[in-house]
Amino acid sequence: MKRICLLFLCVFFISGCDVEYDLTINNNGIFDESVTMSFLKSDTDYNDVLAYKNSKIPVSRNVGDAPFYNSRVLDNGKYFDLIYSYTYDSDDISNSYFISNCFNGFDIVNNDDSLVLSSGNRFGCYIGDDGLKADSVKINITTELDVSYNNADEINGNTYTWNIDENNYLNKEINLTLKKDNGFSLNNIENSVVSNNDSSFIMGIIVVFIIVSGVLIYLFVKHRNRKNNDI
């Protein structure tokens, strides 16, 4: 399997294609990934696009254990859009097939109060194994978390965009630092577990207290009745 078979299927087409990568970082620590490749209808046969859609692409560089991307083809006016999508948790996103193949220097650091994403300074999927290039590549990261630092080319609301082309793919770097003060789940999950355990422990103590109290009251009443009978 070619190392770029996911992102640059377009190298097998004479015309190339436009590629848009979308990553949504949710407050609950879930990462929604989507890769869209747009092919001009005038240059592309629908059956070729459909054949790639039906090909199974692993979602992780750990191919042996990985499930496959969800895939679909949309008729989008002048284009056929071939779309791959998958949802990752925080532990798996760095193994994304796209990220691990195209950003060899990708790193995600989970600090106490922030999440730091960095791509490394080279986009490794702009040129295919056979030398053909994509027409354009756009990277979008969307999040409702507060962003304390970014080097995006464009910002539109909660979406940060980086544009990659033949002039910058060798040194294009993506950096994004997110604050976790909105309640990012990596901490919430741990706190939830601790809280649940504490609640169970307290409830256990209460139950034991009620049982012991009941036994003591029973013994006291029984003893008093016996004493009264003796009198």
C-alpha cells in the first residue's frame, strides 16, 4: 500500500485534486476527522472515484489492528467529492492515518491546563510517489475550546485554517495551543471516576452505619424487654 494512498488518491488521476482536511476537537476529548478530495467532473470518471470509495482504508498507521474509514462520494456541482471520516478519542488521534503519514513530526502534548498540537515543519503528502502533485491542500481545525496560540493563515469563528501549496509544503508548520478551562474531558473523566468512587465509598459507610445502628437498637430493646420480664 502506498504511504499516501489515503490523502493523495488524486495522484492516480491526470488532473490532480483539491484536498480539504477537517479536524474538530470537541470539549469531551473526541476528535472528528474528515478528508475530502474534490475531483472535477470534466476530468474524472465517476467509476474511478467510486472504486476508491469502495477500497478499505485503515484509520491508523497500526494497520493490522485498525478499523477502516467511513467513505462516501457526493455529487457537488462541478465536482465529485470523495470523503473519508472517522472519530477518534484523545489517545488515538496521533495515530490517524493521515496525520502519521503526512506530518511525521506531529505531536500532541496534554498539559494540566492546555492541549498543544504541533505538526512539525514538513507536509509529507504534497507530492505523490510518482511525482504528481495535489492542486491544493487546506487544513481546518475547529474547536470551541479557547485558543491561546495559533499560527493559522485564516481564522473564521472557531475554525483555524492553514493553506499548503507547492511553495510552502517543505516548511509549513501547524501550531495550536488550546486552553482546557472549558472542561476538557481528559481531566473530567478522571475526576468523574474519583467522584463516583468517593460517592460509592460514602454510601457504603452510610449503609453499614444504618445496619449497625439497627442491630444495636434491636439488641437494646431485646435486653430491656428481658430485664422487664425478670422484674
